[in-house]
Amino acid sequence: MINAAGREIPSELAGRKLKPYRGPFSTRPSGRRKAPRIKFHDPRKSKVLKSIREAIKKVGLKDGDTISFHHHLRNGDHVVNMVLDTIARMGIKDIRLAPTALFPVHEKVIQHIKNGVVTRIEGSMNGPIGAFVSEGGKLKEPAILRSHGGRARAVASGELDIDVAFIAAPICDDYGNCNGRYGKSAFGAMGYAYTDTVYAEHTVVITDNIQPYPVTPPIVQQTFVDYIVKVDSIGDPSGIQTGTLRITRSPARLKIAREAVNVLAAAGILRNGVSIQAGAGGISLAATKFVHEYMKKHGMVGSFVMGGTTKYVVDMLREGTMMKILDVQSFDLAAIESLRTNPMHVEINNTFYADIHSGGCAVDKLDAAFLGGTEIDINFNVNVNTHSDGKLLHGIGGHQDVAAGAGVTILLMPTVRGRIPTIRKEVTTVTTPGETVDVLVTERGIAVNPRREDLIEDLKGKVPLVDIEDLYKRVRRFCREPKEPKLGDEIVAVIEYRDGTVIDVVRAVKS
């Protein structure tokens, strides 16, 4: 069947009926959220166990179960590998792995796929694991990729049913209260752990720092925690700040960032009370810095800023151009310190942030957002999951959620990366539908989605506007269209939209 994004998807896959994407707000929920399991703890017994192995035995993990992890330590995480290695040694097989995201540090997962410990994945796969799965024939079922909000929705509804949530915490007490703010492995906000702890059948906190009761603030609370395991190290916080989290030095890309700020200023969006989603890519970091400078120069004070929190976001709060930070994930040491010390730096969870099937989420209150992508096409559809070669190398993150919620969504992209054009007639994979993307800013001009006639009128004569098809043709004059990837029939991954419908599928890449 053909969905509303124009992509062909099967009606059924791996025994599961697929619902086609119909539009960003077309699918309304019914029914109720999953009821969390009633828990009981005997106060005469300790929740603290000696090992991960003992915790796995206590929760009764068995073949075919689903386990989850959060990704706040990003490429510095040790917990996923520790748990999977223990599961493998215990002879448990056929595990569904449901992380909020996997990174290159988790490459060992590939070995666990090969030995049958992990047979299904529902979560983002950044780097080598995604490339491996792209080859086909690796998993028992196609992987399922969801946005941050989409994953929170799936867990809360019972669509993604978690047997054991393993929660990495840099500080915890002996009853299970923990947060991400303190300790040698502190990583800041831990909002992506919230939904799992509430709805998982069992929750096991893995920590390298047990402190006297009570640890406050209790972001993960004792009421949901079954067991606690102390290990030598849950990870290296320096792995949080990867290469993508450094401000660009490229003159062309700095130009893109400045033009994005010009767009917001020309459209009258930069004003007192403005709310912004700051991106974490190199161009987006620069744009955040330039927005701060513009607002400071003009004496403006915004209401809130959110997104992956970095020092550039912290500067806005500290120097008075924003009243509050809403933080679901901290991306550097400055963000962690600010969360510890500034009461206007507020931690939020993934449901509050972006769950469309709720009473309202924070992305809906955004005036503007900066986002990136691997490709965009002439209909403004954006690909953030695969490259032009068809390989699955990135997760969705909050891309779909923010694009749908923000008043103005701005894509910041160079027209070429590594001699490969980023503007395509049709993207390799549709992650975010074009109807939720408003502006494309490049070093060769600014394209506004024709749906936004209001923006076009606001920007005429103020910024260098160009039709996206003309921009596409300009790039073609000096950069050839990439070769179409050689794809097989096997579907290796399903790309869900944030409401649980299917917006696209990823097929195996032929070598």
C-alpha cells in the first residue's frame, strides 16, 4: 500500500499489521495506557544485589524477553555491553533489545546478534550496528525505529512491552532513588529513562555510586525500582560529547547558521517570549550561539529553550536571553553543572517532551526549531536515518516530534557533503514528512515550503529566497546525482512516524 508520504509499505510484516502514515495529526489514539505492574518490596530485605547476574536471576529474565536501556551516556556507555555479556554467559537467547539509542561503543552487540543472544532490535542504531543490520539476514524481525516521542508513546501504550529496564545511574541510594547529576559518571538529565521505569515489568538500576538515603531529586523513583547493582563504572561521561556536538568552523556552514538567524529575525519570530529548540549538530550549535548574540544585542528575553542542552544553551540562560531551559538530555559538562545549580534549568522526561498521545507535549509550545538531516528532497521530506547508499546509520531522535510541533521548523544543511548532494529529487528514506518542514537554509540560498505562504511574504526582499527545485538544479550543475543504492527485497527496518503509523521501510543493501 502507498502511504501519505508516497512510500510503498507492506500491509503486514513479521506477523504485525502495519498502519500506513496518513498525515502528521491524522491518527488519533483510543483506549488507555498500559497499567504498570503492582510491585511489592519487603522492607526487611535489601534491594542492593552483588552482581548483574544476580539481578537477572531475580527478575526471571528468560529467552524471548525484551530489555531496555537509555542513552544519556551516548558513546561513553558501559552498561549495555555489561548486561548483554552477562546474558550471553548465562545462556539466555532470543532477546529483543529496546534501547533509546545505540552508539559505536556498543559495536559488541553485533557479536551478540551473530550468536543469537539478540534477535530483534527496537531502537536507534547509530554507526556500525546499523551498517551491519543493513546487510540483511541479521535479525529475526525487521528493526523498528521510533522518534523519542514515538518511543515514549509505544512504551506507555504497551506496544513496546519491556520485561526489564536496566537504568544506568551515576548516583543512587539503597532504595532506588537516583538522578544523573552527581558522581564521577554524572551525565546530567536522564529524561529518557522515565517511561521505561514506570511501565517495565522490572526495573534494575546499575550504578557506580551508592549514597545514603534519600538521593534527591529522585528523577527515577524508589516506587518503580526492584533492584540495584553497584559496578565499578557505568561509563565515561567524556563520550557524551561526540564530534557532532562541536560548533562548525567551516565558513560556508557558519554562513548557513547566520542566515537561519536572519530568517527568524526577518519573520518577526525573534522577540520577547520566543521559545526555541536548539539543535546539537555543528551548524545548529552555531545558530544557537548567533541567536543568543542577536537577542542579547536587541535586549530580548525568550521564554524557554530546549533540545540537547549544551554550553551555548546554558549561556542563554546565564546571560539572560532565555528565562528557562527545559532539559531532557545534557550534552556537555556545562549543561550538567547548570542543571545542578540553576533552578531555572528544569529537567523534563520524554513523555513531557514529545509524546503526541498525551494531553500535550513541550514540542508543541516551540516557536522555532533548528534541525539537520542527511538528505532533503524537493517536497521537503527529510531523511535522517540512511545515507544515499541506503545504509542505516542514524536514529530519528526528536526530529519528527520537533518538526511537527514547532511553529517554524528550519533545516540547516549544506548542499553537498563529501561530494554527495544533500538535496535530492526524492530522498532515499522518508523520516520526517515535508508538510512539517518549513524552511531549508543552505549556503546557496533559502527555500521556503510553498505551504507556508505567510513565511514567503514575510521574508520576500529580506533574505535570499530560492525555489527548492531551482536549488536542486543549481547543485546538479556541479554535482552528479548519487547512484541509486542496490537494494534487495528484504525489509531490515521499519521507520515509524511518531503516532505509530509507518512512514517508510529500509531494505537490505546488496554488496
